[in-house]
Amino acid sequence: MPISYGTWQVYPWKNELATQSERVAIHYSELLNDEFEGEHSPLDMLDRAIVLSGFSIRRMFEKRLVTDKLRTVEIAVRTFSAKHKETFRAPYVSDSGGMAFQNYNLEVVETKLLKIADLANEIIHASQLMFVEKEMMISTGLLIASDWHLRHRLLHLTIDEFTTVVRQVLDDFVRSTRDEWDHEKGTVRAIRE
């Protein structure tokens, strides 16, 4: 039986990212609409759309479907540090959030530079995904804590910031590729411009 394979293609992942980012915007506005009535929970659907967006981004980065330049781009993300790591109270496993005011110092905004792929991984591994609005100190948006950094920090993104990251990925185009085999090291080198 023959073995079939091809080269990784960007279009299915860009299509998926575009679709899911549109859904993020739709469900985000449903959350803001006090009169929304539907057969679904906007928060549940937002969770699905944002995680699938994160996965699409990660897939493109892992399979080198973006330029090397985009792989190095760092974005500034607002963070809130954990108040007391030793007394941190993890939320219930069945909840998408909770204990934010007790666990994190929401009065002190810090900034963390993250590569886009790292942000995508944090979204995929989010053990907390919360929506914040009508807080004096915090812009309306998403609060995300990954499994990896749950006891250390909470990320905060507005919908516009999320959309800007998505746009950077969708607008990135690889115009030339080169893969080389290094006989001495036994590795493959990949260049994407």
C-alpha cells in the first residue's frame, strides 16, 4: 500500500481562523447584549471559537506556514499577577473561571511580551476563560489563565486586541520557502520569508 503525503498548506488554517475569529466577535457582542436570547450560551460559544482560533494559529506556527518574521513578533499583553501563590485558591475544575478577585491583583496592571504562538498556546491551555465588563479598572474583554501560569498570572485582552493578533496572522504571507538537510547535525533547517 503506498504512502501519500504532501506539503503543509496554509489555506485550511487561515480559513478556519477567519471563521472562528468572526464567531469570537459575534459571541462577544452577544455577551454585551443584555437582551440576547438564544438557544446557546454566548460564553460557551465564545470559549469554543477562541480556543479553535488559538489552535489554528498554533498549527500555522508549528508547521512553518507563517514567515520567520512573524514567528519572532512579540505583542504586549496586559497581565494581573497572583496575589499570594501559597494561598492561591484554584477554581473548581467544572468552572471556566472564578476566584479572580481573591487570587489576582486586579488593581495593578502589568505588561508581558508574548510571541503570538505563545499566546495561542495559553489560549488553548486556558483553565480559566472569563469575560469582564463594567469594571472601573479593567477594560471590557477576556481574562485568560492557562494551566501553565494559573498560579502566577491572568492575561487580559480586549476584543480589538484579539482581532489585531488574528489580523497579523491572516495578513502574513510566505512568499518563499527553503528547507535544507544538515548532514552533520542530522537536522532540517527551514526558512520562510
